[in-house]
Amino acid sequence: MPTLLPINTPHNTTTSGDSKIYIDPRISANQLAQFMISDHAKQESIVRNAKRINKIMVASYQPGRLAVSTSYDGAGINVDQLKTKAEHMKTFEFSDDFESQCNRLSGAALEKFAEFAGELSCSGVKVPRPPNGYRHMLIENVRVSVQPEIVFTQQHRGQSKYGGIMVNFTKGDSTSYDKKQGRYFSGDYAAFLVFLMLGLHYGSTGVRNASCFAVDIYREAAYSGTTAHVTMLKNVEAACRNIARQWDEV
């Protein structure tokens, strides 16, 4: 069964040229969700990218992730705030070129998200994010990082339940949530990983699967956790065993 790693558990790494190499298997939630629905060649590529990280900085969507988090209010995600922050990111002259690029990418993504963010049923009370992020899960000896942009509580049938929203900002077709293998989309697995992580942190009976979302901005789609928890966990555990076996081979 999955367990949580202490927040201060260090990664075991080495370096090779401009790359950082992770000795022990580790993977992000989005990478694992893609692994679940990919063919063998693509799975090998995902493992290789998780193991070897280029130390050269690549523009990221970090400003956009922060904007999504801070745009959440008691009614859900405030669309007007998203639009305001998107406009600022796209038009403000940042002094650093790298920062400018990150903000331009984030601003364009936030504009897309604002078109449908109001449709998410996620009203509630925001839960403060831990200073160092949420603890990683250990699944079949693979360290899995699930870091939703928003975690909240809401009342459901007289009980307080946790939910969360994890956002996929990337445009690339290879990382989209709408790819399918068997019964489930990549987005279904991403939403399940949010449910699984929150269950380990707060107790599974206190998490509502339907309030755990994986949002794919550029496909304008949102996936929520399914009730097939046992099946999806078995599939995830099997995938992590495969990742662990491949780790030293790529």
C-alpha cells in the first residue's frame, strides 16, 4: 500500500554533465498519469525524463500555478481575478528575461483557463499549502509527487470533505489528459492521484472523489475522481513496479 515520505526525505542524486541524475525511482503526478496510458516506447521516454533532469533553466508555468492558487475564494475559482492576473503577466515589463518568459506563458494559459474555470464545482474553504509542499507518496518503491494547486474543504451530506485541483498547463499533445488506454483517460488517473494523496494526508473517509479534479487547460477539460478506487490503485501500483524495473535500464 502507498505510504507518505517525511517532508525532509532527501533525494539521492548524482550529476552527469549538465544533468542531475536521480538514483532512486521518482516521478511526478502528470508523468505517472501519462505513463498509465502510454505504449512501451513512450513509457521508456517518460522514465528517462523523470530520471535525468537538465540543470539548464527552462521556462515554467510557476507564476500561473501561484495565480490559480491565489484566485480561489469561497465560491470557487474567481474568474475575474484570473483574467486580471493573466493581463498583468502578459503586459508587464519584467526586468529578467527568464521571468518574462515564464509570465508570458502563464498569462496565455490563465486566459484559456478563465474561459471555463467557473464551471468547476469546488466551492469551500481553502486549506493552506504546507510550506515545502505536500509529502511525497511511496508507491512500490517509486517516489510520487502530487502537488495540487488548490486544496479545499466543503460540506457534503453534513460532513466536511477534502477536495483538490491539479492543473496541467502544457500545450503539448503528448502531455494532454485526453489520451486513453482501456477504460480510463490520463486525466482520470491524474484526478485519482490527487484523491489518493489527499486520502493519505487527511484520511480516505474525509476525501470526496468527485471533488478531486485534474484540469487540462489547453484542452478545456476537467476530470474528477472515479469511484473505481480499487481498480485504479492496482493499475497505479503495477505501473510503479514497471517504473522501478526500468529505472536502472534507461
